[in-house]
Amino acid sequence: MSYDPNKPGFAERSTRAVYVISVAAELAGVHPQTLRIYERKGLLDPARTGGGNRRYSEADIAHLRRIQELTSVGLNLEGVRRVLALEGEIVRLQAELERTRVEARRAVELTHRQYRRDLVPVSSNRRTR
């Protein structure tokens, strides 16, 4: 499955937990025990079936790959946890900034519309004194 977040239904497909632990581990290039360790350390939270079996989504696989990238450059798991938390905060702040920009744009447009209502036409027939 290719990564195209703009494709209709992508978000729903990317979060649907369908992979068992062995498949998820293979897709991420790690041993299944590594996934269990990541879960114990709070780096990963897979969905569970009614029987308690782990199920991983495309988003989980992407998350696993990001963890692997960070550990491959020398970060320990606590460092990875902190980087992931900071990346999450950046995403949250970017969304907040975009909402603020939209609100500011609307406020400016409203103010400009109000200015137009306050303008009074002046007849050109009046003489200046």
C-alpha cells in the first residue's frame, strides 16, 4: 500500500489494525520481541482483539519505522520517546497555528467588510469651501 494521505479513505485505512505481530515485525524489519519491548516502554500501543491479541495498522508500521530510524542513528529508547513526543507537539502546534491563521484571516475580512459599511458616499456636485 502506498502512502498517500490525500487519497480518499487513507486515514481510515491507515489506522485499521489488521496485521498480527509477526507480519508487523516483518514489515518494520524487526523481531516480534522488539515490538513487545516497544509496547512495554510506551512507544507503541497496538489495538487488541477480543482475545487480547495485538493487531497493528499501517500507521503503527510507519511509527515502528520511525522508531527504527531514530535508534539506527544512535538514540536509546528514552531518547526516541522524547523525540516522538516533541514531533507530536510540533504537529499539534502547527495545527493550532493554522487554526489561528484562519481565525485571523476571517477577523481581518470581517473588519474590512465593516469598513465598507461605514463609508459614506460624497456627492461630487458639492462645492468645497
